[in-house]
Amino acid sequence: MTSTASHPPAPAAAPRPSAPPAVVVHHVNKAFRIPHQQYHTLKERALHPFRGNTYDELHAVDDVHFEVAQGEFFGIVGRNGSGKSTLLKCLAGIYDVDSGDLHVRGRLSPFIELGVGFNMDLTARDNVMINAIMLGLTRQQARERFDDIIAFGGLEDFLDLKLKNYSSGMIVRLAFSVAIQVDAEVLLIDEVLAVGDAAFQQKCFAEFHRLKDEGRTILFVTHDMSAVERFCDRAVLLEKGKMVHIGEPYTVARRYNELNFGRTVHELPDEAEEGAEERFGDRSAAEIVEAWFENGAGERVGDMAHGEQCRVCMRVTFHELVEHPVFGFTLRNDVGATIFGAHSDMTIGPTGVFDADTEAIARFEFQNWLVASTYLLTPSIARHGPGADAYDLRTDIGQLIVHGGFYTGGVTNLPHTFEVTPA
Amino acid sequence: MSTRDVAGSSALAPSGGGHRSHGPSAFGDDLRRFWNLTLTLAATDFKLRYFGSVLGYFWSLARPLLFFGVLYVAFTRLLGLNEGIPHYPVYLLSSIVLWTFFTETTGGCVQCLLAREGLLRKMRFPRLVIPLSVALTALFNLGTNFVAVLAFAFASGVEVSWTWLELLPLMALMATFAVGIGMLLSALYVRFRDIQPIWEVLQQILFYGSPIIYVATLVGEKAGIKWQHALVTLNPIATILTQVRHAFVDGSAPTAAAAAGGTTRLLIPLAMIAAMFALGLWFFSREAPRIAENL
């Protein structure tokens, strides 16, 4: 049997349509009143009995309407202030809704903040019990699962240590273990998990996948489109409290990127990580003016689908005569790992002679087999010859968001063939 | 402001399993979890208090005992309030311990919601758990403090009697009254931050207005003015303490009914306790769904 995996099929839509939905959000509205003048005391209220009745209404969630099937991994995405966290708090039962209805079938474990109710002056043992009870277990159930919780966090040796003596990593591990072990049917995950290191995130996501395979429903709130595409079955995009788009993660991610970058693609290279940029080299002979990504049609882009033709470009100004400079590009992914680098010396050899006060554009083209993630571009220009004698090197000045494609756990999806033959 | 359409919700609700009203409320929908949570929060507070320092128990006892010492010296040696009152020190100590329970509950409730803000903003749980856990912690303290009171009563030669059992329903009445006030104060504090000083002043008035350092009958004898007498004997705390004196300290002292001037008059303080509890519960339940966002 032979098949090629160049462009993956779209992920399946909501699974198990026969089962009743795990979460129903029915025309939900939630507004916050922002008084023009807020009175916090009885005295103020008594002194100004007729003032302070004016207020603005902020519609944090505006007529949001969707259902999530049992066993679905559902993404809620949106920019800052789009109302996604308010919606999550309504779902978690922390805020009451103004109108509309919310129903959650089964027990719900909110990962809005890990370790809520942890007390630093108590031992891990006590804290686990308290946290488990807060999350809805009975004392009996909490006792029964205690060993599993500790084992999952790998904290057997620190049971009777007070929490204030734990490292922050250990606290997060402990909190995560409790939240995972309460056996909730519905998990609400806020982007708070993004604070962990890459290895911890990977472990969390592996665990979420296991839970999903067990039929749990997961609602996942994030900014990270690559995570949405990797994990979610469906997603909803919110903007200013309203639903903008609901459907397959790929299309949602597209819309999200349009919202964010659509109007500002051309400014992107300068905008991206302005403070984080580091610059090396004396720039006396040559200087990198800008760097950007282009699609196959030669248009500047900030995001791109997996499998498309991709060009990495830089514009260079020469201040003096330079012979055969070496142009280089390095791409790093969201966790800072270098995915690949290329330089002109390796590919084309001598690049030519450039006069003072001229400009040049270097383009490096490849088929985009990168997995969905965010990539940062570091262009460089260096003196010809051995050693890394850079005229100019600007770290992470360009950004490309790649969406679509399989998530395999690796950093690229290489085009490949598969063959199975009876031997 | 739009209102929640409850009738419409039930039509859409998946039958069984789903929460009918999903937002936060005072009681929640699982009484067992409600009780588990209250107990856990109270036990944690209690534990932190007693195991936080080696002398934990001593410290929690020291406050009422020192207060007792000061009042005892001031009011027996200087003012002679103890004249003609058998076992006055026992009465003074037991009333101070009960009063401490009352102030710990009500005073603790005032800011309890703010103190647990982290939980309220991050978790779904019955909101009433928080003030109730404060009351429960105070009740634990009352239990441990009363051990000292009993020891003191034995040492002072108070006669052991079956009427000591009356202490339990009396404490229950005191707890009901305190929780009622506590619920009201905690919910009010979310809106008005000056509830704190206001309650401190009211508490002072109540302290001197209740027969804690004196006995209720004294007012009738010394002042002889009817309305003052009524004011002092008919407030719920006075009624409870007067009956405690009769049942626990001195069987020959007048009962609450006698001090109030008739059994039917006892209905007034009892109605006050019930009304305060109902008012507190009503107000707290009304505010519960919005506590997290109003804090």
C-alpha cells in the first residue's frame, strides 16, 4: 500500500454526534458595569445619594452560542480583551451570566489557575487533600487518590515538606497532578499552562490527549494558533465579545491571524519582538535594513500554510565596496530551537561585488515543510572568508506563523512516501 | 438589566446531570460538597492557628484569659460589681468566652470574602461556605476555650448539674445569631468597605449593653428604669448569658424568663435571632452570584 502525506486532510469535525453535548452555551450575554464614579463606602453613598448612577456597560460576552460534543477538544481563541476569559469564567461557574444559558454535563475541573487554595504553611499532604476537596472530591475519594496524585507529580520524597520550601516547578507539578486526578468529565484550560517550560507543556499536552482518548471533553483557551491546530477538533474565534468564526482549527487560525496581522503585514519585521532584538557586527561596511517572508507569489506575508512555497528575504545597504559577502538566514521556532540555517557560501559560492551606497536583496526559497508554529528569522551578512566576521546580524527580526499540517511531535513534516510490501 | 430566563433554560437543559443554574450561588447543588468544603476550610484555619506555633493553644486561650483578668480586677476590686453574686468569676469567664465566640464569628466574617478573593475568583463553589467556615473555626475555638472554663468552674467549686446540658442549645442559639449577622456583614462588606469600622463601634455598644461584666438583674435593681432594663434583658445576647448563668453558674440565679419578666417576653429575643438569621441568609443569597465580580 502506498500513500503520500504531502498535505494532510482536515481534522474530523465534532465526534460522536449521537451523544448529548457536554457543554451547551445558549445565547449567553455577560456585561460588566463600569460606574463613572464608584463608591466604596456607606459614607460616600450617604453624602452623594443622587450621584453615581451613571455607568458604562462593557459587553464582555455578546450573544455567544455553541455546543461542544462529548469527547471534543474545543478551542476558544481571541485577542486580548475579546472576552474569552470571561466566557471561561462563566463556564467555570464563577460569574453568573446576564442572559442565556450555560450547561455543563458532569464534573468540571478548571485549570484557570493551578493550585488555587494552596497554603504555603501547610505540607504537600494537607494541600493535596484541600485542593482535591475544593475541586469536588469527597474526603474519602481524596484519600484514595492521594498516592496516584503524588506519584504523578513524582513528589514522593517531599510529602511532609511545607509548601513554602517547594520550588515553583514542584508546586506547579503538584497542582497539575491534583487537577488531573480529580477525574473531571469536562476540563477547562486557560492559557495559564503556557507558563511552564517546553518539556512541562509537552507533558501536559500528552496528558490532555490521553484524557481526550478516554472521552473527556476539553475546552482550551489560548492565543497560540499552532497549539489550536495541533490539538483541537474545532475552535471558536471571539472578537469584542462576539463570535466571529466557528469551525475547523485551520480556518479559525487563519481568521485569527488575519485579525491580528492582516492590516500590518508589512510592518511586521520591525514590530516583532522589538525589545528582544540583539544586533551583532559593526555595520561599517554593510547593514541589514529589513527582513521578511514572502509567499510563492512574491507577496510579503506574516502567516503561511504548511506546504506552500516560502521565501526568506533581506534588504542590505552597502556603505563601502564589499566583495563576495556571505548572506545567511537562521530560523528558530517558538521555544528558541534552531530549525535550520543556510548561507550563500554553501549554496551559491561567491555572491559578487557590491559598490558603496548600493542596495541588494537576498532571497532564500524553500518548500514550507515546517510544522505549525511561530518561527523567528535571524538574517546576517558577513565578510567573505573563514570565521564569523559579521558585518551585521539581527536576531529574531522577522516572524512567520505556519498553520496546517500534521502534528507529529517533530519540527518538520518532510515529504515522504510509505511502502509496505509482503516480504 | 436583563434577568435570567429560568423557564427557558429548563427546556433546553439536557435532562439530568446538567446544572440548571450554572452560576455561583450561596448553597450550590451538592450539600455534601458544601459541608466538606466548609469543614475543610475551617479545619485548615484551625490547624494553622494551633500548629503554626508551639504555644498555639496557649495563645488562643491567652486572649480571653487576659481580658478576664483585666475585667476581673477592674470591676471587682474597683467597682465591686461582684457584690452578692455567687461565683462571679466563673460567670465573667464563661460570658467572656461566649462573647469571644460572637466577636470572632461576626468580626471574622466582615472581611472573610475579601480574604478568600483568590478562591472566589478562580473556583466554582457555594459562596456561603466562606462565612460558615469562619463561624465553624470560631466554634472549634469556643470548644477548646470552654474546656478551660469547665476546669475553672470545677476549681471554684461550682456544683455540677444536669442543667449544664442546657449550654449546648444556648451555644447553638448564640451561633445562629452570630452567623446571621456574619452573613449580612460579609455580603455588605463587598459593597461598602466602611462596614468594618461601623461594626467595631456597634460591637463595643453591644459589649457594654449586654450583661457580660455585670449580671442582667443588676440593671433592674440599680437603675430601676424600665426601658433600660428591657433593653438589656431583651437583647438576644443578654437572654442567652442570663440563662447560662442560671444553668451553669448558679442555679439560684433567675432564669432568662424571670429576668425578662415573663416567658412570653422571651419570644422577643428568639424572634430577633430568627429574624437576623433570615435577613442574613436572604441578603447573602441575593448577593452570592455577583460576589466574585463585585469584590
